[in-house]
Amino acid sequence: MKRIDTILEMKKEIKKVKEQGKSIGFVPTMGFLHQGHESLIKKAKGTCDCVVVSIFVNPTQFGPGEDYEDYPRDLDRDLNICEKDGVDFVFAPSVKEMYPKGYNTFVNVEEITDILCGEKRPGHFRGVATVVTKFFNIIKPDFAFFGEKDYQQLIVIKQMVKDLNMDVNIVGCPIIREKDGLAKSSRNKYLNKEEREAATILYKALQKGKQLIGLKAYSISEIKERLEKYISSEPKAKIDYIEILNADTLEIPKSLDEKLIIALAVKIGKTRLIDNCIIGG
Ligand code: AMP
């Protein structure tokens, strides 16, 4: 495994890999790797000849007052995990390397970024779409792997790839969870013991939502209301949003028979967690 810090060196290595006729799988991450990230790496290994993992805490996708400074970082640990998982290249550029002085170009995916995390975190997806575009231009992957944990991100990237005619296949990968259902996340590190326990409310609410949808006895707004009440019964939880939408378009569904997503963002103490589940389709 090779660790690379500069865009020039990464491009040189990619050129060599391409000349050998090998396919490239790319897994973008912000590091502090866990089994969720590793599931993407495994999928990439199974699909492609050469696997590139990026580790970059991208400042342009954090808003003012968010956790950019505090975001957990441990590059040595991440490198060990990547090595163990058979990654070929870890691309870990500095902020200056990615956004040098005078940097001035951003990618904006419209409409589907006006809701959910896009609405609550203005500018977030502009930062995501920009950094992913830069990575795609540097790494030129045949396949790129994204977790369904960040479901709106997956939809935004698919839209961007389609609209900008990018030659990369986007692969969505299922959510990896802890034993008690909490979705694995680098941000779970922020939770103290009590908050960690309280955080199970997200998964429990999703299960409850799934059950209520299955009953076909309530309207979507009734189900949302019930879930709001349920989550609010946990004193440490503060709802940022809870939505039930069409899972393909992220539009308001006309019927409960469509492929649906229940998407949640909930603050547990100061930690904002997101989770979702897909139903039907
Ligand atoms: P992050 O480092 O949080 O930016 O995540 C990098 C990639 O890993 C994104 O595509 C995430 O959706 C994915 N990911 C994060 N957590 C999980 C999880 N629990 N299960 C599956 N994929 C995940």
C-alpha cells in the first residue's frame, strides 16, 4: 500500500494503473475509519483491480459553528486499517493541497439539496459535490462507493454524475450498524455513555416507522407525528428533521406503496446524528 499526499503524485500513479488496463475503485472518506467505511473498501476490492481510499476532512462541507476543528482524526490508525484491508493507495492531501490560495470554483447541485441535510446545513452539499468532483478528476475511478448512511449525499452525487456526464459508476452500499442498531459513524466518538444509550432512539424510531407504514392504517403526516412524539420521549434527543419521502426522487410520496425513505437527523446532546431506512419498492 502506498500513501500519497500530493495531487501530482496521485495522478502519476493513476496513469500507471490505467496503462496496465486495471479498473479503479474509489472510496472517499473523512477518515477515523470504522466498519462502515471498511464495508465500502471490501465492496471496492470485490469490484475493481485497484482500490484508492481518500482520507480528507473537507473544510468546505462544514458550516460555521459545525465540528470541522473537533472532527476525529487518526491517520496512523486509518493507514493500518487500509493496509489490513488490502487498499492499494491512500490519498491523504492537506487542505492547502486541495484548496490552494486563490481557489475559487464550486459545484452546486440544485433542488434536491434544498431539503433534509441540505436545508439544515446550508452549503454542505456544495462542499461535498466540489471535493468529490476534484477527487474524480484526480483519481479517474471507474467505480466510486458511497454509503446509504448518507443517503441524500448518494442521491446528490448520482445527480451530479448524470448532469455533468462524468464517466464513473456510483455504487450505493448498505448501512453498517452496531449490535443495538446505532449506525456506525465517526461522530459516535463524541457520545458519552448516557448519550450513546440515548442514541439508539434513532434506530428504534426507524423500526417503529417501518412498522407503522406496513400497517397501512395511518397517513404519512400521522406517522411523522407519532415518530416525533416517540423521539421526543428521549430527553437527550432533539429532532433536527424527520421526513418520509420517495426514496428515488426525495419528493413527497403520493402513496405508502412507493419506495419510501424515512430520514432522520437528531441531536443527542451536542452530537448531530443521521440515519435512515428504505421501505418497499
Ligand atoms: P465519512 O467518512 O463519514 O464522510 O463517510 C465516508 C463514506 O462512508 C460515505 O460514503 C458514508 O456514507 C460511508 N459510511 C459512513 N458510515 C457508514 C455506515 N455506518 N455504513 C455504511 N457506510 C457508511
